[in-house]
Amino acid sequence: MSSSSSLAELLGSPQVVVGFGATTLVLLATTFFYLRSSDNRAGSAGHNAASSGSVLEKAEELDREKYPGGYLTIYYGSQTGTAQMFAKQVASESESRGFHARVVDLQDVVDNEDQRSISEIAMMDRTSKNNIDVVNDEYGSVIRATLAHPHYREGNNVDGRSRAIFFVATYGEGEPTDNAQQFVEMMKSKSGISNIYKLESSPDLISMESAIRMGVEDEEEEKKNDSLSSSSSLVDRTFLRDLDFAVFGLGNKQYEHYNNMSRFMDASLAKCGASRISPLGLGDDDDDLEGDFENWKDNVLWPALTEKYVKGEGTADALAAARKGNDNLALPECPYEVEYLKDGTTKSADLDMVQTSSKHYAQGVDCPILTSRELRDPSDPGSTVHMEIDISKHMSSLKYQTADNLGILPKNDPALVETVAKSLNFDLDQLFHLIPSGEDSASTKHTLPFPTPCTVRECLERYCDLTGSPRRSDLKQLAPYARDEMDRKALLRMSSKEGKTEYKEKIVEGHVGIGDIVTRLCPSIVCPLEHFIMVCPRLLPRYYTISSSSTVHPKTIHITYALLETEKKNGGKFTGLCSGYLSSLSKGDMVRVFVRDSTFRLPKQPERPVIMIGPGTGIAPMRAILQERSYERKSNGGIDQGPNILYFGCKNRSMDYI
């Protein structure tokens, strides 16, 4: 018998809790989810498409010579913005491939309040030759009002087919991203796949060739997955019979349920009668996510779309020749416009305009720091800090449960912000408002990257990631703004497939960010503010598992963080953005935070023993759990309270016995 088995028998079905630090724990978290009631949807019946932000704006009559492939709709489920970026990249290439593309947030599909369009698609389904019956299915009609609307079908008619590409990220332990949760719940109902984790028993992935590190699902996936549905009698096999689709997943092989959401999306769409355009592509963020995406896009998706939809002798060859001839460095179209505001001008932020992947910017509230205390001995060169934050003035928005996660919205170093602004000739004190431009101006929801108005300083400090390593596609986007030919060539070289090794060595391992590129490495870059906002990655929140009990400390939140410092190849020092930001704060300073739900919970039966394993800062949630268990023990006199066992590690008891 193993030691672990003996321990389990000794304690009797213990609850085992493992902590590996903030990064891992947040990935275990799931967000609070709910479906809007039908009463709420019915209350919006009077809204028209213009006022509701419907994704069903009137489709324009296509120029078939310019767009021989017809319409293409690209949907994304994104937590950090990467899936959205991939969707936009495919959309930007679509015209040169002969397709007219639009990009749609999956949240917009279920938020569609255009009752006219919903009723229209239900009526059309009644008369369709495809024998689709969702007339009495409210949520089914909502989905079809976007995915299968005749405006975007082949031939713009009720009996034509729609084309859809899905970019779907997997969050945490096989769960959907925030903006895909409701769509996934609807698809679970329509496909009969009640347990999404059973998809893990699907056939092994095969690779296209040894040089292409990506996975594709076997074309027989639909038949194989039939046995995985626990409610096959509920499958609606005609629901999406008029839809052609392809799916690319974003995941990480370090986690058990690798790319679970993309597998589910691929299987559920097929179960509902949709036809695959190409095999499922899987991207691994633990290896080369961007390379996986590029390989799938160039070697699987575009060839399949071209062969299936670009009709006419020589049409595909003509488009390829045109792409080669137009491979220049013209400035890309920008989806935003900057409206500079005069002193004294007031304009309120419209949060419905902000992308769902950026909603944390609006959720955060400023709270004062009560305590910031070093936990390590001065003889230890590292730093681990205990911090307490006062939430007493925001009890409703920051109410938390023990072992929830605290999202912290960090700020870039003011000195770096000043340097970037000087290099790009930005006025840091200028107030501006961001508005959609071009085709995006027709939509009223989920089009802008962060709330405005704000100053240029706040934009660079809070919303632009100036220190994180940009992706290769970001370097390619930056290249047209470089006036010096050597700068352009360097950016394009590292953004290419052939330059992946150089990119990894000089950018990733060198800890080079956008700020370094525009100020030091490629100083010839000249970029208008709206274009810089488009090119620069967003500054994302960092998550820390709360190390205090909500019962014992309802008005404060405690966190434990380690200061990340690494030596650079050039002899300089790289400091983690958020830990460096927190270490610069003192008692009384304000920090912008929000609470995110977690699945990391104590057993419901208090008599059950608990084993906790928390090396390093992974001890944070264990501290909260011990506080909670101690409070419960004292509250009920210790009756029926199971034992608690904590395993933790340190280098030396006298140095970092935190």
C-alpha cells in the first residue's frame, strides 16, 4: 500500500486540496454563470436592431467578382483576447481569399434582442426545404437568428447555407470562457451532450506532418461521439443542418482537459446537423500556439474554403496572384477612431460598447492598502509579501467567499509610459474618446477594447501591455509603421515562420515588450494613437487566490504574492509587471481590484478531514481555509470538525518560513 493510500485510509475519505501558486489556482477557477430568464428577453421585444446592438445588420449586396466565396462569419470565445485576435486575423485575410467576413462575439449571439430577426428566422424555418423546426424553441431561434440568418447564406436565400468559423479557447479545467458560457449551455441542450468531459474519450489526434505541430480531429468524429452523449434522444439533428463550420481551439496541454471547449464545439455543431468544412485544429499554448494557428489557417482552413466555395475556372489562381502582387506594407485599416476632447468636455463611458473580454476594466474598483508586510528574512534574496486590502466601501461588488480569486489591474511603470509617449509623440494629458470606425460603426455592442473617455496617460498605464512579450503577429502589425527599412525587415523577419527561433531568443527569452521596441529597438516607428491601441496587446488582470477567510475578515481581502525578478541576457533586470507594481505600493495607496469566483472550496461536510498541499505562495488559500475551519470549530464547540493537515515547503526555516 502506498503512503498516500495509507494516509487516506487513516483519515477516512479526506478532502485533498492542492495549491501551486496564484497562476495555477486561477486557472482552476470558474466564473459565476447564469442564463437570462425568458422574462428578461421578452421585456426587450420592442427593441429594434439599431438600438439593441443586434449582430444582424442588413447585409450588403456582394460583388461576386470581388467575393466569389461569399459571406463568412467568424465567431470567437475568448478570455484573454487571443481567440479574438486570431478571428480578426482570418477576417483581415478574407477579402484577398475571395470572402466577405464579419467577426462576432459569441456573447452577442445569445444577447441578440432583435425580436424581428428572431421571428423572421423562425418563420423561414417553417417553410424551409431543410425541415428545421425550432418555432417553439426560444433559445434555438436566438442562435439561428445569427448562425443561420438568410442575410449571410449562400445566395442570400432561405434554402442556402451559412459558413461559420469558430475560435474557441478553453478556460481553467475544460470550461468555456466568460463570453461563451451561455452559448455553450444552449448547445449542450440542443446537442444532447450533457457531460462535456466525456469528449475526452474521443479518438487520438493525428498530425498532418511531422513539421506541423498541430492536431486535427478525424472526420469520423461525429459518428464516434454519438456514443458519448448521455441524452442522445434529445439531440436535435436538424437544428443547424444548413450550416457549414470549422473550429480552431486554444488550449494548454499542461491541463487535463486539453482543448475541451473546442472539442465540444466541434462535436455539438456536428450533432446538430452542421457540416464540417475542415478538421478541428488544436493550438497548444504550452508549445507554440501561434504556430499551430498559422499552420491550421494556411494548410487546412484556407485550402478547404477555397476548394469548396471559390468557384470559377482560374478564380483561385487569380486571387493568389493578386495576394502576391499586393504583399506590401500599407498601413492596415483601423477599427477605431480617436476623438480628442476639449478641456471641460464631459462624456460618459458606454460600457455596452466594451468587448466582453475586457469587461474586467469596468468591474475593478479602487481600494486602499491597509498592510504590506515582507514575510521573508532579510538574509533571503527573494521577496514574499503579505498584503491586506480594505474593501469596506465596496462590500456589494467585492463580496467574496473563502478561496475566491482577487483580480488586480496593474499599472505600467510611469517612467516607461513617459518614454513611450515621448517616442510616439503622444500628449499624456490629452483626454480622448474612442469610437468605432468603418463597418464596426454600425454595431453598438462589444466593439471597443476598453472604456473611454480617458487620458492618453491612463490608456498607456492601464490598458496597453508595454512589457509583455508581443506575439509574432503583433510584430508583423508593427512593421508598416517603421520608417527605417532595417527596422521593418527585422520585425518582419521575426514575425515569419522562418524567424521563430530568432523571435524566441530575442523577444521572449530577452523579455522584450512593445515599450522596448518602440523606444529602443525600432525607434523609427511612428504610430497614431488609434493604431497603437489596435496593435498593442491589452494589459490583462493578474489573479491571486485570496488568503483570508470571508467569515473572519469580511471587510478586508488578504493576498500573498512573490516578487518576480529575473536577470536579462543583456545584464539588466526583468521585474514581473504586477508583483513589481504591488511592491511599489505602500499603506494608504489605492489598488484597483475585483473578485472572481472559484471552484476551490471546502467540503460541505465539516466532519470530513482536509489535507492541504501548498508549496511557496500556494499556501495562500490554505491560510484562508485554516482560518475558516478554525472559526467553524470555535463556533460549534469543535463538535463534528474533521482534522486539518497542511504540507508546505520552504528553503530554510530561518529564511522563508512564511
